[in-house]
Amino acid sequence: MWNAVSPWPIRWWGHYFLVVSLVVPGVMALISAFWFGIGGVMDIRRLFRDLKTRTVNHLDNGMVENGVAISDEVKMSDAEKQKVQ
């Protein structure tokens, strides 16, 4: 629309495409890398902290019977026994 009223010189188009094609995406990439880098470091620290305090359940081998994990089935049966007493 603007170019129909007052055409830009060829040199201006070079600056326009430099900014739109390289500068703006480059700035957005730097911001995104910084943002995801901070989040990644925080999550990795949380992962290792949680792994340090993890308790191992030897019944949890990934098997599922009747739609319930075996380790959860043992917990539910223990809770039902305590409820009866």
C-alpha cells in the first residue's frame, strides 16, 4: 500500500529485509535460548534433587493387572486391611 503511494528506493528494501529476515528472528532466538536455558538448568537441578531423595519400590516393575499397577494394588490392599481393623 505504502509503495503504491510513495515508492521506496531499492536501498531501503535491503535494510527492510535485513531487519525483518535476520535481526528480528536473531533477537527472538537469543531471548528464547536464554529463557529455555534458565528453565532447563532449574529443571535439571530439581531432577537431581528429586533423584537423590527417591525411594525405590521393588514391586514397581511396570506391570499392570486389571488396569491397576501391581505396586498400587499392594498399597490399596494394605489400606483396605487397615480400614477393616
